[in-house]
Amino acid sequence: MPVALATILGAAIGSFLNVVAYRLPRHESLIHPPSRCPGCDTAIRPYDNIPVLGWLLLRGHCRQCHAAISSRYPIVEASTAVRHTSTARVSRGSPAPKARSWYAPTAPSPGAATSSAM
């Protein structure tokens, strides 16, 4: 996975984690209704709902009622994006080679099982 794609995916996952953290304790659906301002209940427009950038462009306030929107949202989105970016950079796009190199030394060699049985 290219690093840029990992960053975008990480920010999107962070955005979803914010939805989960906000709605689950309130016993609300994770799917419907779409994101909305907690102050005035106005639906967030798609172009205002871009992870991190939407919050920065709105300067942390609702477009309609100007209520403050917690900085927790972009912090979670950005930190998740950074984690995904770091993972992509370390694994050079795929976690599989790192997993194999970690696992390979602990796996018995193919001849070891047959030679010990004799």
C-alpha cells in the first residue's frame, strides 16, 4: 500500500473511530443519520467532513451555528493517519514481508520433522 494511500485510509479510519466513540455510548446507529453538529443538529456537508482538513477550514466551529467542535476529532484522525503512515513506511507498503520475516525463524525447517522421526 503506498504511503499516501495509507495516510488517507488512516485518517478515514480515525474519522470512523470518532463516530464510534461518540455514538455507541449514546446507543445511536453508526450508519444513520449522517454526521451532524452536536450543537444545532445540522448535517455536516460532505466537503466539511474531510478528516482533519474540514475541522481546520472551519476553524473548529460549526458552519451554521458557530458552536465549537472538539479538537478531539482532528487529533484522533491525525494520530490514526500517522500510525498508518508509519506502518506503511516501515513495511514498505505491505505488512506481509515483515510478518514472514518475524515468523520464519520460529518455524521448523521442512527436513527437521522427518529427520527427528527416524
